[in-house]
Amino acid sequence: MPRPRRLRRCQLSVPGSSEKMMAKSAGLDCDHVFLDLEDAVAPNSKSDARGMIVEALNKHDWKPKTLCVRINDVETEYCHDDIIEVVTGAGDKLDTIMLTKAKNAHDVMFVHMMLDQIEAKLGLKNRIGIECLIEEVEGMMNVEEIAACSDRLECLIFGMGDYSASQVMNIQNIGGDSASYPPDLWHYPRYKLTIACRANGLDPVDGPFADFRDPDFFRTDCERGNVLGMVGKWAIHPSQIEIAQDAFSPSAKAVSTARKQQKAYDEALEQGLGAIQVDGVMVDAASVRILQNIIDKAELIGM
């Protein structure tokens, strides 16, 4: 079954225990919102938060294009009930479920099989996708296996907060860089995860940057992920949404140039030419593949 094409330029984290924040997020111009049952919710509040999330999903007229719930990992006592209660209560409003701390393919398939059973029981018409956080060293070691394991899987997200702890990294700020390790502390895991995603038709998404008072570094971090082929980044505050969605969108000029070069190349092929120049730039079969990526993203955005 083909995976749905969704915009994930920005994924906004919203605590599932806050009615006020969920109500506010419903009206935001954001590609993707996930209502959180994991780190943003204290253990003694998780049961109540499930009901609050179900009510919010059913109650509000949601402007974000993709609605997701982040559940607790499979090694906790909460995961099973997270899936059952949220999908039973609001499965027809839900686009995806986000699994935390996946270490191997079995973790993902646990969620896959539960969704199979609940959807069949409820007769749900929409098939709920899975998004998966890679935030443990075991998960990063097994990322290729994870990326290939389920046709429900739509994206992998690099969760650098828990990953930092798992690798015993010496950093002070989640998602932050380190002057002691230039130029980019996160280059290897981002690169590794992105390759696994692209080889399996998934969206690679970058994780959070905790200091939302530093928009300049946040933009720099978005630009780094974009260059590597990632499709978007988390936001932990609404002020980060516009930055991420702009950074992961092609410019109008880039889209116009791509369409012009692609058209010229198609015309050249009809004349038996395999490589041409357009405005002083060589265009051949390899460069057309890059152009097509820009055009595909522009069409998904509506540019």
C-alpha cells in the first residue's frame, strides 16, 4: 500500500495534559501537531491525559494537516493503554501514532499489530500510520532494520535529547551544538537516519532544539537538516513553526528555475540530446533528479 504524502516541515510538540495548549495548537498554521503522552506528561497524569487528548481530537476543528499522538515506549506499562484508549476514542481523527524509543523492528511491529486489531474491531476506514523516534543507541544501530520493517511506517525522527543521554554525551542543551566539537555534533546520526529513511521511502525528520529564545541557531539547525535531505524539524514552541516551515520550503526562485530547467531538458530529449545548458548551467539526467525533488516538494506545499 503506498504511503500517504504528508508535509512534515514542522512537527509541533503539545503536552497532552494541557487543555489550553491543545486548544491553541488546533488553530495554528502548522504542517503537523503531535499531542504528547510521553515526556511532557507526568506518570501520575498519563491516564487522565489520554482522555484529554481524545476529547481534544474530537472537539476541535484542527487546522494542522497531520494529527499525531506520541505514545510511551513498549517497555513501559503505559504503551498498551495509550494505543487502545486513543485509537478507540478518536481513531477516525488520527493520522499517525508516534512510537518513542524504538530499539528494534519488534518494537514497531508491536504497534503495527495492535493497530491492525483495533482498526478491524472498530471498522475504521482510515489506516493509521506510524512515526518512530530513534533516540537510543540501540535504535540508531538498528535503524536500517527499523526503517524496513512495516508498511505503516511513514517517518523516522532523530530524538537527540534521549539519544544524548543514551550515548552519555557531554552537552548542556538538548539539540544544541558544542564549540568543543565543530562543526556539527549531530552530523553522523542525522546522516545515518536520513539514508535509512530514503532507502525505504520514509520521511526523515530532525528533533528539537530546546532554547526557543535562539531563533538564529534554530534556523541554522533546520538548514543543516534540509541540506542532508531531511524534510522537517520538531518545534517545542509556536515561535519556531514559521522558521522551520520556511527553512524546509524551496524558494519561489528555486522552484521556478527547476521547472524551467526540467522543461528545457524534456524538450532536449525529444531532439536526442542527453545534456544541455540552461542559463549557463549544465542540465543532465542526474541533475533532473535533483530538480524533480524540488518540484515534488513545491507541489506538496502548493507552490
